[in-house]
Amino acid sequence: MNARSSAPFRRAKGWAGPILLGMLAALSGCKSAPKIDPSPLEQAGMYFNNIAQLRELNLSQDEVAQLAQARQAGLTDQDCLALIEQARRHDRPFQEGEAIAGLLRAGFQESSVMALVRLDQLEIAGEAQIMKLAGLSDDIVLALARRRNAGQPALSSAKAAALRNVQLTNAQILAAINRGTTDAQADAIIAQRTRAAKSFVRQRGVRRR
């Protein structure tokens, strides 16, 4: 092979190194997602096919742990999948499993919990559990969440519970929330109901004499 005919060969050989390195870099960028241990989801009762669907969404091990808490508390496989899909749409990891589990164990309906998720109001999960224990309905919690999400005036959870303590029904409290009742207005209602209750007790005491 003379010098002229061997020139293209040398040039091709010179290009081979950079091309090979580029291919290796591309392959390393396309490597599969890290393997996870799905056993917490299996132990929580999730079906194999649904776990396979979740794995396609590149779950992290932390997300597996969070999701297992929600599933163990009674969340369905379908809503578990919906939670991860929503997290992916918002380009963030799923971290709310503990909050969701707490709501379900406090007695909230699954549909109510998912409504809070869609409203992006899981930050009130702790308040919501207290309201539930105070005898307030899911509808009241959701009404407050909707108003907060819309930036509208809304009762605090403490005042909503206080209204329940002075014997307002859930329907009456819900109507007050939908009217835009403020904490100050709730205080006036509570004071009025307290005075009326005291007056009733005094009148009964007089009649008994």
C-alpha cells in the first residue's frame, strides 16, 4: 500500500477513537432506571400487573415506601397509579404517602382524599384529621380546601370545629363556609349560641323551683 492509498485508512483510523467514545457516552445516557425492590408494594397487597405498570414510571425506592403506606391504609391500586402519574406530570417525586395514609385511617373516603390530591391541598392533612375527629364531614374539609385553593376567605379548621361544638350541624357549617364566613363571624355565631345555651339552662332552673 503506497502512501497516497493509505491516507484515507489513516484518517478513518483517526476518527474511530472519537466515534467509539461518542457511542459509549450515548449508551451510558440511555441506561435503564435503577432497579427497585417492589416487595413493600407486594406486602401491601398490590397486584403484580399494577406493580409492573408503576415500574414503567421509573419509581424510586423512596416512592415505593411512600406508596406502600398509602396502599396499606386502603388506597386502591388504580389510585396508587394515579398518584404517581400526577407526580410525573408535575415533574416531582411522590412524597405524600404518609399524609394520605393518615387521612384514610382517620375515616376519610378515598374519593375525598383523591380530591384533596387534585386540589394540591394535602398540606392540610393534619388539620383535616383533627376536623374529622371533631365530627366534621368530608364535604366540609373539601369546601375549605377548595376555597383555600382559589385564594378565597375560608374558616380556620379550629373555628369550623368550634362551630360543631356549639351544636351547628355539618349542613349548617358547610353553608357558612360556602357563604365565605370568616373566623370573626364564626366567633360571633359561637358567642350567640353560647349565650342562648346559658339562657336556656337558667330558665330550666327557674321552672324547676
